[in-house]
Amino acid sequence: MTVGPDAGVGRTAMVTQPVLFRAGWRYLKTFGGARWYLFPWDMAIRDDGVMAVIVRYQTVGFTHITLNTFDDELIGKFGSYGQGDEQFTWPTSLAFDRGGLLYVADEHANRISVFTTDPDEVSEGGIRYVVRGGQKEWQAGKLVSQWGTGGRAEGQLNGPSGIVFDRNEDLYIVDHRSHRIQKFTKDGKFLGVWGGFGDGEGEFNLPWGITLDHDGNVYVADWRNDRVQKFTAEGEFLASYGSTGDGNGQFNRPSSVAVDADGDIYVADWRNNRVQVIGADGRFVKSFHGDATASDLMRKDAVNGTLQPAMAKARFMADDPQSEEIFFGPVSVKLDGQGRLFVVDSYRFRIQVYQKEGYPSPVLFDARLESEERILTL
């Protein structure tokens, strides 16, 4: 036997082999409490991370928009219940444009209201405060413009619900009661429409939420048809996801949809009290049912009884606290620039947040792995 010059020498060789990766979503935190979110309905996240949340609870006149940061700083509130300027009756959806202006859809007033939330612009002409519950509060938004008229003709609004901007800052609006999608410029000029009542491809039955993916495709939560439909930016039908039921990949009145950078589709499965993740190819990936912990504000509400004390104490000091973790009426899902998932948990007065970790679904791909080999020359 001849031992070569490389005998016993460690070499590095590159080996390619298939590797299976699985997804993970980590629960991060809960925002909420009756004083901040009394029946929250939708939210939007500004580029700097500020969160705007619709609170719609007409019975005691608490319909307004709340602004706060991810670090639990309450910036302020604005708006009130009614049909006048800077008022809302049934606000449904929010969207920030690139300049930071906040657009609010109102399904009862059939209009879009545009607000600035810039503190300098809000306070221009005098500091703005309102009195709520005997306390003075900073009025954190100021009306810039309004547009929209009620009706069923093209360019008119009939129960506007979900709204979303495209990359050109044109605004898609779900026209809920007319079962269609309309497109406008940001100042309200009508650009186009598609859809109609039915359950066929490209038809809707009381659609609600809407979002875009990174390619500009449009996804619509087709509420009464228990499905999500996907379209091109021009309204050409591409795909449909889901059917009626409570099994994996089935929906019971989906109210909102979001799509992340990997193409995974998040659906607020409202009546099933869960959020489902569907892969771009339509296969079921995961369900979220809730992991909430009580926020600091929730605990303060329960102890101090600052608002709805009996409700707060019953819920946040419950004998079965585990039941408080789960979703109850998850009505909206949103994603921020860091891939965090925000679930508006309406009937629990809160927002639950998750962080995506790793690729979102089981996938096989080739990985180049380093290995040490001993090479003998015989």
C-alpha cells in the first residue's frame, strides 16, 4: 500500500443535498384595552411605524381614530360619531399614502375622508383639543379633504369597505353593497371598475377586504362567498382560494386579506375566529387562533375600572384566563415593513402581533453544505 502525499489531510468539499425547512411565527405582543380600542375595526401602519386604528362603538359615541406607536405610546385620537366634517358613522378601512396622509372609508356616509396626522399641520391655526369623558385630549388628526357620493353608478360609492393604494398611489375601493371593485386617483377621479353580483369567477357577494402583492396583483376577501379571489391590476381573474366551512383552507365570512413578501396569503377568517395562512399555490399552511397576553393598559382598565369596569374585570380577571388568549371576531389583518402580522381582534378590544421567522411553509431546496473528508491514495 502506498500512502500518497495527501493522506490524512483534511479537505473541504462542497456537497449539494435537499434540505427541508419549516416555517415559524412567533407571538410578540398585544395592544389594547377599552380606553384605546373599544371594538377596533381596521388599522393602517405609517412608514415610521405609527399605527392608526379605527374604533367604532356608536352606543356611547366612541367612534374615532386612535394613533399610537409600537412601543405603546398613545399619540392621540381624532374624529367623533356623526356625519359632519371630521366625523364618522361606520368607518370601515384605513390607508396611508406615501406622504403620510390618512384615508378613511365610511360605509354609511359613502365617502373617503383624508386627514393629516402631522403635529405641525394639525396644530396650525391653534392647538387642537377635544374633551372626552371630562378629560382634555390632543386632537391628533385634521381633515384635509373629502370626496365620494352615494349611489350605484360607476364612480359612486355604495358601502365602501376595504381600501388600498397601488404603487402609483391610485386607490382601490371595495364597493361592498354593489359587489364590485372601483379604482380612483387619490383625489377621487374615477378610473375603472370590475365585478358584479354572483359566485362565478370575478363575481362577488358582499366583498370586504382588499390588498395587493408585490407584483401589483389584487386580492379580495369575498365575504359572503367564503373565498379570496386574486386579480391582475386591471381586474382580470387569476385564482380563487377557499370554500365554505371550518376545515383547513375553508372560510366562514373572510373579512380581510394580506400578502407578504414570500407570497403567503393571510386571511381573517372572521366567523371561524381564526387567521389562516394560504400558500401562493393555494395549499393550506397554518392557522392562528390567538396567543394574547394582557397589555399594560388592559390591566390598568381592569384594576381602575376607567371604562366599562364590569366588562374589563370579567374578561381580564377571568377564572379561565386561557380563553382570553384566543381570537374573538378577528376582522382585519395587516403587515408592516418588518414582516410583522397585526391581527385586529375586534370583540376582545385588542390587536395581536406575530413575527414571521424563516420561510413560511414546508419547502425543499438544494443547499450547499461544507463537509470534511479524509482522502487516502492507495
